[in-house]
Amino acid sequence: MSDESDDDFFDRKFNITKIEKTDPPEGMQKGDWYLYVIGKGSSEIQGKRPGTLQSVTEYAKEYASNLNQRAAQGYSAYAATKQTKPDSGSNKS
């Protein structure tokens, strides 16, 4: 049985949920390609990358870490800029 606090912790951070060998994307060179999936709660990011299992795993770990750092600094993992709340109390003209 899983502890709820552990589940809450993993829901708040992006983690690698899957890495598996896959076919290369159409039009790309043949070779070893891997599908990686990074998830947080109901959000999921999928990508394909050529290389070894180890190199793709390291890439996905760094990717997840960067997303978590952005979130910790108040940036959206999905937007290019920091999210701010509108200032509804001032009307400067």
C-alpha cells in the first residue's frame, strides 16, 4: 500500500515515467531511438531521442529537473514567462 504523502510529493514534481526503445520519427535516420515520458499529476510530456538508453535517461532526468526548477521559481512549465497575478487594486492612467 502506498503512503498518500509520497503520492502527493510525486504529483508535485515532474518525474520520468517511462523510457522505451521505439522506431525513429518519420524522415529521421535509423538507429537506436527511445521514447521518454515525463509526467506530473495528469500532465505528460513525450519525446523521442536517439542514443543509448543511458544517454536518453540522463537527458530526461535533466529535462525533468529543469521543469521542476522552473516551477520552484514561480514559472509555468508550459509558458515562456513567469506567471503573475493581475493587480486588480490599482488603475493607473
